[in-house]
Amino acid sequence: MAPVDVRWKFLPGMGLLVWVAVLLWPVNATGQDQGPYQGLKDQKMVQKLKSFPHKANRWNVPPEDGRLLYDLILENGYRRVLEVGTSNGYSALWMGLALKQTGGELITIEINEQRAREAELNLKQAGLSEVVDVRLNDALDEIPQIKGAFDMVFLDADKSQYLQYYRMLNDKISKGGAITAHNVSNMGFAMDDFLKALRGDPQYETTIRRVSSRGVLIARKIKEGEQ
């Protein structure tokens, strides 16, 4: 909890001095709240995240959700992550930064060639080309070709296909790993079948984090399915 600074304050027109409690949130050198960038030590990366080229029809996650993904990877020591829906690479930038610290890798799939090429360039400029593998393909065609298990999956593509992705990826999620999905607060209606399936699956423990208005579902795999 942030420390509390209690001060006297004069209220005009009332002739009274009252106590005012002020929450002192951590601030940077300029006195501004750092928000989702708070605690990040790589200032070059912070600048890259802040100056990222958000364009029309790129559907990037808000910085708060990017930081949530970053924290999930670091807190759990995840090393192999799959993203479905790269766009031009903003969420991949956040996850790549975390995976660079855990010694891991990100495979990210994008169906649109222009967005995929933009993502490759943005990630290269951030020094993450060795960490993030951008694959240009339809995820429904690409996922079956990927071998091995994943610690975390992040879904941020066609919401109506989330259920298909879940069914294709379930056996690839390691116990202790997680399926995460974006836009569950503002577009939950478009993925209702997916949400019901996950919440009814005893392999997973689900929560929704609303650090932004979009909402991120986090489904942790707590046990393996019956054989």
C-alpha cells in the first residue's frame, strides 16, 4: 500500500483547517506517475514502449495489459510462450522483454502480411529478433505444425475462433501454465462459447484481470486432463 501523507489544508469560505490524507504513489524523476512502466530498469525499452507506432487497424493492447503479460511471465518463470494475433508487435514487445530475462522465446502468429512485417521490424529495432519468432500464417493452420508444450498462450485474434484455439492448444499447455485471452470485458459476447468452455473445464482455474477496460482472462492449468 502507498504511504499516506497527512497535511493541514485551509478550506476557502469555511474558515477551517482540516486534515487531508494524500496517497503518495511512486513517481519518476519528473514527478509523474510511471504507471505500467514503473520499476522497468531498461530505459531504452521503456522509451520504445512509449513511442511504439500505434496505427489505425492495429488493435494493440493497452500498456496496462502489456505490463500484466510481462509480469505473468516473470512471476512464473515462463520460458515458452505462444501468441495468436501479433498485429504490429506491441504485446510481443512486452512479452519479449520478459522472456529475454527468463531466457525464453515467443512464437507469435499473424495472418496479415503487412502487420507481420511491421512487427518484425519493430521487434528487430527493439533487439528482440532472437527472442520473438513472427510467423505469417493462419493460426488454425500454423498451430498443428508447432511441436512441444507452452508455458503460456495469449489469444488476441478473431474472438469467434478462441474456442477453436483452446481446443487445439489444450494438450500443449504445461501444468502450471496458462491460457490468457484479451478483450474479455469489452468483447466477451463474441467469445461466450470459449469462456463457458474454460470455466467448465476442471483442468483450469480462471480469473479476469481488469487493469484496463479490455479485460484479460487468465486460466491457469492446475491439473492434467484424464487420459
